[in-house]
Amino acid sequence: MSEHYRDARYEWNKAKNRSNIIKYALSFAVAVRVFEGVVLESPSTGEHGEVRIIAIGMLETNET
């Protein structure tokens, strides 16, 4: 059974979040802040057919 986290607009798997912190020193809770500024977005399809967005933007933080 996987654990998920949900806030007002985003949902993610807790194990994947921990993996992302280890691999990139960046939590999903901090990463979603990129959407607070100007973002270049492109739609994409995940490997299981889910809708995804590839986004490039600026994020200023020293947090994980």
C-alpha cells in the first residue's frame, strides 16, 4: 500500500517524495512552488496514460 500526500492542488506518493529529496535535494512540497511564478508548460502523457505537465520555471529556495 502506497502512502500519498495531498494539498489543495497537488498529490504525490510519500515514498517517491523521499526518493526525490535524496536524489535531487528537493521535496515535492517545495517543487510545486514553481507554479507561483512564470512557467513554460507542455502537456505530456505518463507511462500509464495519465495526464502530466512538463513545466520549466524559476524556484528560489534553500529548503528541501
